[in-house]
Amino acid sequence: MGTLFGAKLSPLTDVMLFGRWPEQIHALQHAPLHILYPDGHEEYVPLRATDNLDHADPIDIALILPKANKTTLAAEDAAQILKSDGVAITLQ
């Protein structure tokens, strides 16, 4: 879900995806995200992704979309790079 949100937001703003699934991060770093829509059309969206918060600039908005049991960990990660006047949003 987070990757899809990132893909849809990327034409509108600077997006950096952070995740803990190494295979997904590696795939996004080496090829654009491939979206196949129900009507059959396809979209390829290049995204920046990392599993290392040291590579992330301070952020204005954190959109937190993990599995429910990982929300606290994801919020703690976001707090490390969220600007003091930033906003965190979580969706389950």
C-alpha cells in the first residue's frame, strides 16, 4: 500500500520510501515500480527507496502505512527524520 501511495504522490511532490523489506527496496532502487491496472493499462514509476534512515533528508510529512503490528516501529522510525513542525499520518 505504501509503495502505491508513493507512486501516486510522486508526480506531485518529492517522495522517499523507507522500508524494512530488503528485496522490495533493492527492486525499487534498480527498476521503476510496475503498476498493472484492472483495465489492462500499465504504468512504470521510478521511486527513491531506502532501508537506511541515514540516507533520508528531514521530512515535512510522514505517511505511515505498515502492517498494524509494525505501526509503533514505523512511527519511531519516522520521528527520527520528521521535521519539528512536521506531520505524521498513519492509515491502517
